[in-house]
Amino acid sequence: MALQLSVAVRNAMLDAIEVTVGATAILEFFSGAQPANCAAADTGTKLTSDALPADWLAAASSGSKAKAGTWTAIGEAAAGAGTAAGHWRIKDSTGTTCGLQGSVTVTGGGGDVTLDNVSIANLQVVTFSSFSLAAVNS
């Protein structure tokens, strides 16, 4: 039999993410494949590094948690005329501790985050149109 968690427990698990990472997190996009886990060092070229809005995740409901506010990032000089984003990381307010990471693909490509154009250039604005997390029973 599969492990079952109540909706209240799943919501509490999801709400702990923002508490643990912090209310003023930093979103970064990088080129290349994502590191093996959040504890591993950054890999690839850092293409963006921008603060997410305070209270960047909505309260969990029905075992799901969505982004709150507008999430945007602006391409840094290292992105040059355009470098393909391969992964992203959300870090604490100091930018040193990774709390979440995932892959980036073009829309329809199956990544954890999909963008209409994965090539990020210096000063280009990148906007997350949607982002959600789910805690499901197995």
C-alpha cells in the first residue's frame, strides 16, 4: 500500500519551502545541465541573478503551491548576445544556499520550467509565466 498524507500535511510540507529558503529569494538561470543536487556547486555560466518578490510563493492549497507576484530576471553581461539556459536555481537572500533547482527547456520540451525562447541575452527580460509545486500521495 502506498504512503498517504492528508491535504493539511501536504500543504504544510509545501509551505515550509518558502519559510526555509526565505521570503526574499534570488532566482538565477545558468547555461548547461543542472548540478546533481542543490548542495552541489553552481555549474555553467550564470545568465541572470535577480530577487524574487517578497512572499514569492502563494499559500499551499489542495496539495499544490503556485508562484506569487511577477517573477522576472534580466540577462547579465556573461549571457552575451544570447546563451541557452539549461537550468535555474532559487537561492536564499544571500545567493549562497540553493533551495530549489530544475531544468529549462523551450515550451513543450518537458522541462521543470519552459520558456518561449531559452536563449538569454545581456539585458533581456525573462518572465516566468507560471510555476507550481505539488505534494502528491504515492
